[in-house]
Amino acid sequence: LADMAESFAGGKLVATVNQNLMIPWVKEEAFGNIFSELKKIDLHKAGTEEIRDITCCPGSETCNLGITASRGLVESLNTEMEKELEISKDMDHITIKASGCPNSCGQHHIASIGFHGGAKKLNGILTPHYEVLLGGRVTEDKAIFGTSVIKIPAKNAPEAMKTSIKDYKNNKQGEESFGEYFDRMGKAHFRELLDPLKTLPDIEQSPESYIDYGSTQKFSLEDRGQGECAGAVTDMITDRISEAERAQFQGKLSLEKKNVKETGDHARRSVIASARALLVTEGMDFNDDWECLKKFQSLVIDMEIVSAQFAKLIDTFEENTEASDEKTAELWLSESGLLLEECKAVQEKMQSDKSLRIRVGGDESKDKATGAVKTSASIDLLGVKCPFNYVKTKIKLETMASGSVLEVLLDDGEPSENVPKSIKNDGHKVISLVEEQGHYKLTIEKA
């Protein structure tokens, strides 16, 4: 491409926001030459900036934060589009984008049809899933984020795309765009339309439905990183649990006074504080309450770390900003209290396990795993301050087999003084701490 730009154009390549490369200032007499050269490397096909031009991130193939294989999904979306959809020019405004986790690297939040990766147990099996977002778009004067409509198994995502596009094509009014059609029909219409895609056949009937695109292995999160931790994890979790307990106490006082609105507000505050407590382990903290609750549902409830029944409570808070009567307020307070107790139980288990991980790795207990391969790893924490460096080291060790050796690069001073002591207190063996060119290399054997 660089040679082409140099020989037939102005010697520049431009990366576009939709993950394309543009060659500007192509000489008019060189169009034939440049097309021939593009054909040699299979980059000559039409479709740029059209509906089939799907944006995605690398996903779990290479990203340490990725949950699902978003590139594999996109390949499947393209295949299904070519096979089963009649694409016309008036549909090219529809954008399709996918990310392998809730982060927006694949731009799913501004897509007409967006997917972001997640995980959920289905029929007792941990299964790759995608949250489907609809109606997002960017215009000259504003951006509209897509609405989260439903969470479905990854292998049903192509069908969700086809169903949504066919529904739009068959029922749109005049020149109505996909975004305008979504605004008119609403979330409830599409949720009902896609609801049959929430299920899968039993694993005996369709084992391939439970694994991710491009994989032949059972879906698992064991080898996935958790991203950056938000700070002193234990203290932050405890603070948020205490906040939830205070909200519960105040809610009970308000209920005794029959103050319906205040009771509902305290119940909601209790749920948000409980959610924020466990999301600390994902390095997440939110000012936006609704975003916090959705992440909690995706990363904690759907993973069955707490009971699935609390998903209904989250949905209730989406639809109702305050309690309508005393019975509703009492129910909210009761449910938020039960959630708080389950979150406290998770916190206690983390403390007893000396673990920062709450996410399960698969549908089987870790205790059942045998024959783990011992591997060595290294992590560069130069420039990372206390206690972040300790937290990152601890999380890395939790992804490794017992007996594995981890090398950690630490700055001189507090990091090299504190991290080895903390790791030793956790029961791991400090093999050595060696000074190297102004920093230290800490070598640890996992307990």
C-alpha cells in the first residue's frame, strides 16, 4: 500500500474512523494501475462505507480485556449478509459495529446495530453472549448512542442482525432511516422481536452453539485479564457496602414514617452502592447510576455471582424512577436488602480466598481442574504507583497455576519495599529481589 501511494498518488495513506485506509490524490491516469495492484492483495472489492463495511475491535483473540471473539462474529455477520439479505443502496446508511467487551473500541455505541461481548450461563453452561444495541448514529450536528435492547448468545447474533434489518426494510415509512425507525417503534418492539433468540438448544443437541467463533474449546474466562484496578480494593468495597447498609437503615426509618418516595430512593441507593462495591474488582467506578447498574447486570448478575432474580430489580429501576406506592417501596427495600446480603457474602468469600477475582472462569469449579500446566510470566509495573502495583501483581498471580514463576519489574522506593512484603503475606514465595539499572526485578513463585 505504501508503494502504491508513492507510485500512483501523493505518497500518503489516511486512516478513517471506520477502520478503512484512504489513498488521497490518486493520479487520474493511474486508476487502472492502482486497481490491479489492489486486486493482487485482495483489497479491490467494493463495499467501503456501505452496510457490509463492519467495524470491530480485535476482541479476545489478542486483547487482554476481550470477553468474546468479535472479529469472528464480524466474519459470520458478513457471510450471513451475503447469503440471506437483499442489500439495496438505500440500506447503506445502516452501520454495524462490534466490540469484544463493554468498552467501546469497536464503536458499538454509535452503530445502527451494535454488539458488545459478554458472558452468561445458559442451561448451566458459561456461554459467550452479545448485548444488542440499536438506533445509534452520528450526524453532522449530534451523536445518538444506541439503546441496549437484549442480551443473546453469540451464535444467535447474525440472526438478530438479519431480523432487525428485515423488520426495518418491510415496515419503514418512505425514506425513514433505521435510526428513525427504531425511534418510532421503540425498544419494546425490538425486544419482543428478538426475544426468541435468547435461548439455545441443549448442549447435547448443539455443542457448537456454546463455544465462541473461531474456537473449538469450551468457552471460559480463566485466561482473560480484568483490566486496571481502581485502587485499594478491600477498603473501597467495604466503604460501598457500608454505604448500602446506611441506605437500608434510612430506608427502614422512612418506611416506618410511610414516606414512600424516600423509602424508594434509599432502596435504589442501596442497590447502586452494592453494585459499585463488586464492580471495584473490575476496576470500574461510575458517576452515572444507570450505567453502573447495567454493568453490574452484565458482569455480576448474568455471571450468576449473585442471584439472577435481581435482574428484574434492575429492569424495574430502568422503567420507574421512584416508588409509586407503599407496597412497591417496601418491596424495593426488601429486594435491595437481599442483594446487599449476597454482595456481602461475595465480599467474605473474596477475603477468605485472598482473591480479587469474583468472575467465574467457566461452568465447572476451579477445584475440579486438574493437571494445570505451570507457566512463567512477566509483568512490567515501572511507573505504576502503590497500591496499584500490588493489585496488578495479585491479579496476575491469580491467573497462573500453582508453582508458576512471575517476574515483576518495580520502581525503586515504596514499590520495591512494599510489594514483596505484601505478596509474601499472601502466602507466595519471594524467590529474589534484584536491582537492575535503577529499578528492581521481583521474582515470585505462586503458592
